[in-house]
Amino acid sequence: MKFQVNRDVFSEAVSFVVKLLPQRNPQPILAGVLIEASDSGLSLSAFDYEASARTTIEATVDEPGTILVHGRLLSEIASRLPNAPIEITVDEEDGILLTCGSARFTLASMPVAEYPAIPEVTGDSGLVPAEDFATAIAQVAFAASRDDVTPVLTGVQLEVTGTTLNLVATDRYRVALREIPWDGGSAASDETTTALVPARTLTEVGKTFAHSGEIQIAFSGSGDREIIAFTAGNKTVTSLLIKGNFPPVRRLFPEATDHHAVVNTAELVEAVRRVSLVLDRSAPLRFTFTNESVSMDASGTEQARATESVDATLAGDDVTLGLNPQYLLESLGAVKSEFTRITFTSSDNANKLSPVLVTAQTSVDKAGSDSFKYLLQPNLLLR
């Protein structure tokens, strides 16, 4: 095997395929990157049985072949090579020889025969705008649980119906939802297709494909090996879906309510950050919404206390409640609008606090065009 390739192109390709691999893998063979050289160029791929990444790049191939080399080491080497073409040759005695300018590296070859087959996706697919999809992921994925005790809550539920794709995530204390356009082509159907994708994998997909124009999403497999694939340009990422029933959280969103407050997003963010400095970890922050302002009050250890208020417009009665400041800040960061509407929902259970609904607001009087919704459960206040 022997080929020459542009340094920057090769470094970017290796970095892409190793990005989804776990830092520590119980099976050493899965730490490898599979490089296949043929007359059509190079194919690089990585797979850990749950997620895979594959890309193809142009290269001058003198001798076709396939090698498996430690991925993270190769990525670190490629990113630090001098500005010169890379040449890689394979010698049965000396292993893998990488040359770039005056730099020479000899790398150990891993057994290709023991490497698992990269999954192929052949099922139904559709297209989404890459920028919208990346934004939607950023607005939703943070609300997924980080506790592996309940695997279904560590994923983001993708729901395709007709011409829309909904992304939903929850960790029991909050729910984030975003809707974007879906182009199913001739295979478009009003039947709902769902896929529960690990939030970590989906986040990397959003970062990688954000500026790719359009992303093709395909569903494939059955039983315990259902997978989803994201393809843009010469790159493809696949992910094994999380098994289990995602909770029916969409029904928690209220149809409509006139009891709400509108605040300047940036002003509220800065005030919450300041006041919550004195709070104990995970303690709620007291909010009081009135006709002209929202005031925050926090008491912590060391007899520290902080108060602040920002302008607000309230429709309805005054409200006092406790909210997790970090959860609120994450929602305000996801709103991506100058103003934020905080809606106070109603509950049939008089003994249960009703969640608040956070949505975008273009101005004090005009709702935002974004379909992002965030439902946050208030905390009990002890004083």
C-alpha cells in the first residue's frame, strides 16, 4: 500500500472520524481508524459498535490496500505535521511509514481482519437544512439527562411526520422541543417515524455538519440494531438508536395561556448570573414577576444575599416562584431572540407546581417565529 495526500485534507479527515470514538475503549481494536486506498481515493472510517464515522478524500494511490492504525495517535500526528504532502507506505517488516517533509513516523499496524464491518444504511431518508438542524440540536440536546441509569432520557427523540422534524429531549425536570422543515421527497408520509439518538452523538453531528447546506438523514435496521445515518457531502455518521419508550412529554405543553411575562433576554441572563453567585449548588432562585419588573432574590451560605430586578411586562396576576438558575440560563441561551416570553401554565392538581414555558419573543408585543419551546418545572421555596 502506498499513497500521497494533502496534509490539511488528511488531518481534517482523520480528526472527523475519531471525534466520536470514546476516550477509553475496552476493546483496543476499536481505537483504530480503517484507511482504504483505491483508484477512487481514500476512505477513512471509525466504529465502536454504537457510532461510526466515514469520509472519502482525494489522494494519489500508487498501491491500493487497507490498513488499521491507532486513530487518536494518527490524528495528533497529522495535526502537527509540516506544510508538505503526506506519503504513507506499508512495509510488512517495518509497519506503516508516514513521511511529511523531513518528518518521519513509523506506526504499528493493527489487525484489519479483527475490525468490525462498518454499518450500511439503506432505509428511508429525507433532507433537512443543515444550519436549522444544527441550531435545533443546540437548542434541545442540553435538556437530555446525563445519568445513564435511565438510558432513554440520555437521548434526543427525532419525530418525522409529513414535512416536519421535531427534536425533543427531557431529564424529567425540563423538556426542550424544536420543529424544523423535513423534505421526505416522494417517500414522504403522514405516519410518524421516531428515532431516539444519543445526545452526545447528535451534538457532534450538529457541530460537524452545521455549514454543509443540507443533511440527509436515513433510518435503517430492525430489532436491537436500529440505526440512523447523517450524511453531508463526503461525510457520514451513523448511530445505534437507544431502545426503550421515550416518555410522552409533548402532551405537557399547554395549548395556550394569556398569563405571561416578557423580558429582555440579555438583561435577564446577566442578572441571573450575578444573583445566583451567592446560591448554594442546586438551590432555587426566587423570582417575583410584577407588572413592571421581575426581581430576583438569593440567600446562600456565609450570610450572603443578593437581589436584583430587570424590566418586564406582565400579563396577568403577580407571580412568585423558584427556578433552577442554571436550567433557566440554558433555556435563555437557546431562545436566540432579543426578548423572551415566560408563560405561567395552569395545572389540574392544586398541590403541584405548574411548569413555566419559555419561548422566543421578537419584541415586547410580537412572538418569535422560532418554534423552540422549553418547559421548566419550578422548585419549592422554603421561605
